[in-house]
Amino acid sequence: MKIKKIILISLLFAFMFIAESCGPIVISSRPDVPPPAWFYPNRVEAVRYVCFPDYMIYYDLSLRHYIYLNNNVWITVNTLPTRYNHINLNRSKFVRIKNYRGDNISRYHTENRTNTNRTNVRTRRN
């Protein structure tokens, strides 16, 4: 009985190491479409959105489309327009949004991301 448990546990550990060495695993409703080339996490994470804060571009990993702000309107596209061709997303800084899984990214943006580049300077009155 103990030998079976030891073998089972060792097989589970071996499977974990093999699965980890395979690369990123993204669970999606559309498995035939791979994640973009710039998204390679070091481990399995349950995130839906990735944000490129320098360009205010979001990527929805579950639906596989980009979301960006254009003239105060949120635009959803499968590929970025030509005006973003100069951006190398492989080298750009991105943030995994771990605490939001809703469908309306504009609500998340207004609540969390609009004040990130502002400084809090308090003046002292005498």
C-alpha cells in the first residue's frame, strides 16, 4: 500500500515538472487560436486582460482581441491598426490584470488606471 502511494506521488511530481517545462498554458474558450507572441507567462495564471500602460492598450486573452481608446471611444479589434505598427509588443512593458474579469474594460480603466501617472503633491499652509 505504501509503495503504491509513493509511486503515485512521484508520478504526480513528474507530471508537474513535465507540464511546467512545456511552456505557457492559457485556458481559453477558443483553443485553436494561440496567445499572441508577446504573452509568455512563467506559470499558469488566471488573468483575462493584459494592459500596456505606455500605450493604454488592453488585450483580452479569453476573446483574443485588443481594446484601445480612440477619441474617447473604446475600440475592439482583432489586430491593431497601422498607427501602432511602430510598437514592439514583445519588448513593451505589460501588466497582467489579476483582479478584474468583467466584460467592460472601460470601467476598470476609469477606476484603477487613470491616476497611475499622477503624483500626489500636498501643499502646506501656514
